[in-house]
Amino acid sequence: MKPIFAFMLALAAAPVAAGSLPEQLSSDAVPHYQLVTPNLATGGQPSAETVAKLKEMGFKTVVNLRPGDEAPVVEKEKTAVESQGLRYVSIPITPGTFSADDVEAVRRVLDDESAAPVLLHCSSANRVGAVWGVIQRRRGRSLADAEAEARRIGLSSPAMIDAFHKVVDAVSPVEEPTAQGNAHRRQVDHRHDDVTGVAREHAAHHFLLAKDGGSIRLEIEGAGDTEARDRVREHLQAIARSFAAGDFSMPMHIHDQIPPGVDVMARRKAAIHYDYSRSEKGGVLRISTRDAEALAAIHEFLRFQIRDHGTNDSDRLR
């Protein structure tokens, strides 16, 4: 077994939000704090005590969406952050000024690997939610899904919701720069290759939706490479075990974000069945449930996989 694959099998035993950043913080420390990806946390205004410990918590960059004149704490935060040797980025946003340029400025920071891990915050996570929702729309999620994600992160005020719609309504997923979209896909493919031990060009990956759930099919292309076939089978069995335990750290690592649906799939794990079976060139992981909430989450998860892996599979039920 390849060392990297053995490492990822060990990683699969970690909690779904495993990583160097705190999984949870009190509302006094950071209102509406959420660990969105292993390298991104969002929330409202951190307390002075929290700001003083950001380096200790594992952050390297702080992105503040509050204008400098909004509160005295904004200017003090810059000094406190930079005194720890961390990077401080100010991208002031208000409902009246919110624009696609603001979203692009945030995206440039989030796409900079040297900046991670990042804390993205405003006063209450309201503006953060708006920015994150537009980013999700540009990544290919439906308008409804993007708004739901924005609200989950913290979008709440009527004024900011209106501002979100003005920006997101003018955004199409195809507007994402080709080079940036391709870079993200390459990163996903590279991490998936490391996890499975099989290069993408030598394997066929498919995600299919069904009335009671769906399936993940992974097979090698060509014949005779039994070593690669066996690694594919080991990978599918590993994710079957981790998913059944409510652990989705493996896809979180591959996609560098918490995939849609996994929070419900983890919470409703007892209602979901994972059945692995061999195929001639690899294997199939069948996912099924009779629980309506779990079923919707499974479909959301599989549709995300189709988009992010670019498999061109149909997102309709079979």
C-alpha cells in the first residue's frame, strides 16, 4: 500500500471538521463561528481576547469586511493581528457598496495557498454570508443552493439580502475565469489521485443518483493493472467505513471544503446504508436510505461531486 494512501486511511478516522483550526468557538469569542473548510473559518467580530490568540489557534490571515470607521475595534484589530506576524486584509463592505469586485478581492485571498488558514469575518457574519454565497454561485452551485449556503454562514439582514441578490443575480457560474476554474479542478484531481493512489487519467469516476440514494463507481481504465484495481477497491471500502461512521474528512480533504449534504449525512448516519461491491475493474459504493432528510442530503452530496470532479454525469434520478 502506498504511504500516502495509508496516511489518508488514517485521516479518515478524524472528525468531519478535523484540522488545525478550532472546530467550535463560543459566541463570545467569535459570533456565528463556523469552520467552513480545513483552511477557512468564518464568523462575526472576534473578541479582543480571541484576536490576541489567533496565531495560537492556527490562523495565518485575517480578512475583515468591516469599514474602518464602523467601530474603534476595527483599527485596533489590525494592530493586534499584525503584531502576531499574521497577515491582515481589509475589504470594507456595506449593503450599499457591496459589489462583485468585493467578492473577487476575497476570492483572491482564499485562493492564495500562502494565506491559509484564513479567518473571514465582519460584525455578525451577515456580510461574510453574502460574499460566501456569491462565491458558491460562481463555483457552479444553483442560485437556491448558493443563497441557502449564504444564510447558513450568516446572511440575515434584509438590506444585505437585497445586496446579495443584486450581486449574485448578475453572476453566472460560467463567468468564473477559466484558468482559475481549471486550477481548482487540477487541485481536486491531484488530491484525489493521492488518496486513491491511482492517477485520474487511468481511472473512471462516476456519481449516479437514484430514487433511494445513489452510488459512487470507481474503476480503472484498461486491463491488467491489478495493483491499481486493488487500490481503487481499498479506497471505496475505506470511504464506506468512514461515511457509515459519520466521518467525511476524506472528501473534505479532497475538495478543500465541507461538501454540501455531509452535515445531514453525518447526523442521520443511522438511517443511511453503505453497500460496497466489486466490479471487474474496481468497485461500486451504493448509498441508500428511506429517510427523506437523509435522501435529500445524499442527492446534494452526489450532485456536488459531479460538479467538482467534472464527471459530466447526469444529476437526474435514475
